[in-house]
Amino acid sequence: MTPKALRKWSWTHKWSSIICTLFMLMLCITGLPLIFHEQIDELLHGQVEAAVVPQGTPPASLDRVVASAVAAMPGKVPHFLIWDHDDPNAMLVSVGKSIDADPADNRIVRVDAHTGAYLDAPDVTGRFTFIMLKLHTDMFAGLPGKLFLGLMGILFCVAIISGVVVYAPSMRKQSFGVYRSERPRVVRWLDLHNLAGILLVMWTLVVGFTGVINTWADLVLKMWQYGQLAEMTAQYSDRTLPAHPTPVQAATDVAAKAVPGMMPSFIAFPGTIFSSKSHYTVFMRGDTPLTSRLLKPALIDAETGKLTDSRDMPWYVTALFISQPLHFGDYGGMPLKIIWALLDAMTIIVLGTGVYLWLRRRKAGESSVREPAGAAFKRPMLSP
């Protein structure tokens, strides 16, 4: 590599890192408790447990589950019926003020999956994990916050790639992974920064890139709504909400027969953002840790109870679904969560040492302007 090219790569690494590092630190710090959000919520917030039933007890009718949720929330209407992946003994019903109300303001009601009895409807907005999630996803700024963090994620990926490019030339006089414990503190921090950074390259690239994709989730789902979903429901666009819709359980049974080998993940009711005014959309999923995140919609006519369409999701939605478990590390159980947490902690070290080295370099640069000629060379250099 020519000296000019190396200077360009070094400049790219420096400024992409400077711009994104503080935000990446915030994301790593808030992401750490989110890896264990189920365990934290269980520890800090009690919830009503589902009834203990003999193994093999059949689940309650989905219509009974929805009825229990609506009865517990007078004046609310159901938007979504969700199978709780963390607790198979509970069902979640998302209810809103009206069928066209913003689902972001919905309340989640927990219902016993076997007895159909109401369990609770916790307000999660004040929980520690909810605050961490909002900071991690959009900094309480909605879509603009998500897109901004996506931009920071892109700069983070640029910083990683440019760091790899400049690593070999900058370490040509040193052995790989060297840590010079006898040198001044600033050199030791530099060695720690370089070593941890080069060891974490693949993981940080995967988490950084999938994080960028996740910030586009709202836009991706809008593309699906106005694209494939609109195409699937175009011939029914003049219909109104059915006065006597097909039972939810019957619609789900039809979807299960139409998409064999998959199981329901959640159901969007007629009139909601993921359906039409005259359809239930039953989202089916696979049964493995990875395929359980891949959804296939089945549209059931709410008036006739018949399947009208079912298609695989477009590639861009599939990319989003695959990126989510890779980003959060929640598809391999507790062992993978622990590994993700350790890697996250190491990334915090990389970012923290990067901030320290930049501040140290600035301080050294400012001091050299004020000191007599030659005095600055007595201090340790910030290079190997």
C-alpha cells in the first residue's frame, strides 16, 4: 500500500470512528441488558402464571382467548393475537381503542393458553428493559431516530473495514496480537484496542450490519404493505369490515391446512395494518430456531372463512427477519446469549479505548503547540 493510500484509509478510519463511537457505545451498553431481557423482567416484575395443566392438554379455543382479553379491557378491540415464544402457556392479545388506531399505543393482554382465562395486562412502558429498548432502537425519536442510528451503524461498519485495512501496515514491525506491558499506559491501551478490535472483526461486522437492517424495519414493512399485501388484497379493496366475521379459530385452522409444516405465529385482524378490511392474515412460521423467525402470510376471507392467497415474503422482508436473531443472539438459548454478552462487553472495551486514545492524541497535540520545540517528542507516541 502506498503512503498516500494508507493516509486516506487512516483518515477514513479516524473520522468514521470519531463520529459514530459515542452512539455505538450507547448501543452496546443498552444492548447488553436486552440480551437477557426475559430474565431481567422475570426478576424485577412479577406476573400471573398460567395454570399448571397435565402434559398434552389441548389449547383453549382462540375465540375464547380473544373474548377473555376483550372482556378484561372494556371499550378495546383486538388488533393482533400473538403466540408468546417465551412462554408457550400464555397467549398475547394486542388491543387498541379502535381498529384503525395506532398499534404503537396498544395494550398487551396476557391470557392462559390452555384455560383461556385472563392473566394480566402489564404496563411495560416504565420498565428498565423497555427504556433500554427505546434507547437502543430509536432513542425515543421514532423513525428519525432509527434512521439516524442506522447511519451511525453504517459508519461503524466503515470504521471496522478501514481499521482492518490499516492494521497490517501499522503493525508490520510487531507480532500479531502483541501487548507491550512494559510500555507506557497509552501504548498499552493502543495494543488492547488493536488486539480486541481485530479479534472482533467478524462479530462486529455481523452485529453492525444486521443492526443497520433492523433500523429500516418500519420502511421494509411499509414496502411490504404497499407492495405484496396490497397486491394480494387488491380485488377486495372496496369491501368494508364484516359484520359477522368468521371465528378466529376456524380461520387459523384453514391457514394451518393451507401451509403444512408451519405453525401460527400471530394473527392480524381485519382492518389492521397487516391485513385488509375483509381478511384475517395468519402469519405462519417454521419450527426451528432460525425458521421460527421467517413468516409466511395466509389471507383468510373473514366473511367466507376461505383461503384467498398465501405467498412467501419478498427477499427484503426475509433479510429483515433473518437479521433480527443474528443481531440479538436469541436463537441459540442461554449459551449463545452468554457468548453474545461477552462479545458485546469486548466491543465496549474497543470503543472505550478508542475514545481514550483520541482524547489522548488531542491533548498531546494541543500541548505540543504550547511547549518548546522538541519537548513533545519526550512523550509516548500513539503508534506502535
